[in-house]
Amino acid sequence: MIAPAPAAKAASPERYPHRDLLGIEGLTAEQIAYLLDKSETYVAQNRQVDKRSAILRGRTLVNLFFESSTRTRTSFELAGKRLGADVINMSAEGSSIKKGETLIDTAMTLNAMHPDVLVVRHQESGAVALLSKKVSCAVINAGDGSHEHPTQALLDAVTIRRRKGKIRGLLVAICGDILHSRVARSNIQLLNIMGARVRVIAPPTLIPAGASQMGVEVHHDMRKGLAGCDVVMMLRLQSERMQGSFVPSVSEYFHFYGLDYEKLEYAKPDAMVMHPGPMNRGVEIDTEIADDISRSAIAEQVEMGVAVRMAVLDALSERLPNFVPGNGN
């Protein structure tokens, strides 16, 4: 049996006044907090036997992934279905996209089908924003090139807040391939907006130009960078985005920048460890730490991913055409 929609309430688009979620950039602390608070309600719902509601009943959600993904696509699919939407999954493989259809042509084709929400992952930075201008439905950025991955930053924020009780005032270290990471960029923006201090730790070859203007402290020494940190967020080496050699070897990279218990000792005793996945065990993180539930929040991040994406879909639903508050749509 499908659970009824939440109790009727006045639509509150001012709490999230945007049609789309294209990035963390442009959001206020209040809007982020609203999404985080809404996510908490879905954490509780997802732990019940009946996890479904009817907020998106009659709506169509299309997952359009130009890059392969398991974690993010499945999370959005599950989120949409639990909210009652009809969910369609599309990938570039074997489609007209692969045969040379342009992004604009794809947007026009999809728009003619009248979807309500379009979730897009694309290998080029800015492609999702461009597509959003060509369609009349809500668009969610599921990762565009090295630019942004807003729902990952939101789920990381929920995970941190649940473990630490707050975000403001925390010292967060983001370690690894900062240069190619959309996760790092979205997290840096969100953490700065919400009042955390942020350090980035990586070899000089993996730090973007102008990093010091991003509101972060830059460190090249792992031990010094981790000193006194509350949160340690590890990133994988994104070899698919690398053209040329950025590290001498995988083994040398792990020696200097891979997280093990010896390096973790420099952080606070209760420092939590995070990783957006997929993990390269023995490259950026030691297996024992990844599986240490007293320190690692990696499994919790996956759980929070579904709740956050449900919250985002819920927030966007209030601005969809023909929205009726409390009516299950």
C-alpha cells in the first residue's frame, strides 16, 4: 500500500526558489539547510517497512547519463520510485546520442515527451546547464565534467551533520585528486557557505590553479594537512580525466597521500572518514580504514544519498506545473 503524501501544507517555494538544481553555487545557507532538514525526514521514512509516498505520483523522471554510473543513477532511480514517479533510465550506449545526435537535439527530443524531471550526468562541464535552458522541465545535475556534483555535496553534508551534530566551525580536509574532482568543488562551496573551514591536500600536480582563491587552505604534506581535522574526505584518482602523468606511480601516491592509520593519527581522535566512491583500495585509502565503522562513514554516505535525492525531488516538485500541496500530485 502506498503511504499518503505528507500532511497538507502551504507550498513554500521561497525556501527553495529554483526550478533546477544545477550546482551548489548560487544557493544560500538557508536553502541548503532546508534541503538538509528535508533529507532527515526521508532518512526516517527509508528505514520503515513501507518506504513509499505519492508526492511524484503521475510525474515522469528521466535519468539521462552520458557517463556510466552505478551509485548515483541507482540512487536517483530508487528516490524517484519511492516518491511514486515513473522512472525512465537512459544511457549514451546504444542510443542516438552515441550515433552522433547533439546535446541540443537530445534536449528537444526529450522535451517533446513532456518529462517532469530530468537528471543528467555529462562528461563536459557546463553541459547540464546548457541542456536545462532547452527544456521546460526541472533539471538536476548528477555531475558535469570536473565542475559540480551538488547532490553528492548535500549527502556528504547530511552525513557530517548527523555524526558531528553541526557543520559550522568544523575543520574538513579534502584529500586527493582535487584538480579533476567535481565532488571537491561542490563540497568546498557548500562547506564554506555553511561555515566550515576547508583544507585541500594533494601533490602540486593535482591542485587546481587559483585554489587559494576558493576559500581553502592548501597543503601538500598529508600529515600537516590532517592535523586537528574533524573530517577527512578522500577522493579517488580520476585517471579517465587525466591526460599525461600526474603522479609518479600508484604505490608512491599511496605512500605519500593514501590514508592509513598512521596518517589518520594526525587528525582528531574522533575524526570521521568519508569517500564518495567508487574507492580504489590501496591507492587513496587503506582497506582497514574503509571498513572501520567506528571511523568510516562511507556506508552511511550511500544511505544518505537516497534520502537527499528524495528531498531534492520533493523540493523541486513544489515548482512543477499543476502542483497541489498535500495532494500527492
